[in-house]
Amino acid sequence: MSNKPAKSDPVEVPAVAASAATAPGDVEQMRQHAREATALLKAMGNEDRLLILCTLSQGELSVGELEARTQIHQPTLSQQLTVLRAQGMVSCRRDGRFVYYAVCSHAALATIETLYGLFCARSASCVPPPAAKRARRPPS
């Protein structure tokens, strides 16, 4: 068995227009977009948080259902849900004594769909995420 890393398929990156970084205002706008993308990737860069988001991409779940599906123990689950809420990636609602969570970030769902295509599409155990347009808006 070889210790070489598995070779992955090349990833196509959309070309950026040559004039995209020429004007100073454009650089500041690109920097702002980079900050937003970095915040998204940092939040999704934790294994538990990514698993939570992937699971919630299938639809709203109570904390108990989420704990059972992800096998993340309640204290850790609550901590990670707090981070995701602070980043605006999930919303919650209370119904009696139950708290339900849902993905409310279109960017998070689009990223999950991309990650699914790269890492899960060939696995029979992975459930495909729904379309990114189905993100639930947080209550007003």
C-alpha cells in the first residue's frame, strides 16, 4: 500500500476578469468579499460544525434529532450551534420545550453543495443537499 496522497480530480476555478483588480475601489471591495468568505470558511472549518450544517441542509431538526443524527453530544452540539448562530448560518425557533434549527445562509448551503460534489457524490451513504435557494430566513 502506498503512502502517497490520493490524487483528486482537478477543480475548475472560474476565471476572474483581467480588470477586476485594477481600480483601488475594486481592491477594497475584493478585500471585503475576502473577509466575508474567510468568516464563512472559518465557521465551516470545524468538523462538528460542518457535520451539523450538512445534516441541517436536509431540513429543520430539533436539538435532540440533531444530536441523534450527528452523534455529537449535547454540550458540544450546543456550543457549535451557538457559533453557527453568531455567524448567521443557522436560525432557531422554539416550539414548546423543543428548539429547532435550520440553515438560513444561502452561502453556507451553496458551499455544502460544492463540498458534496467534491467529497460525497460518489458515496452511497451521503444524502445530496437540497438546492441552495431553500435556506430558511431567520425570524424577524
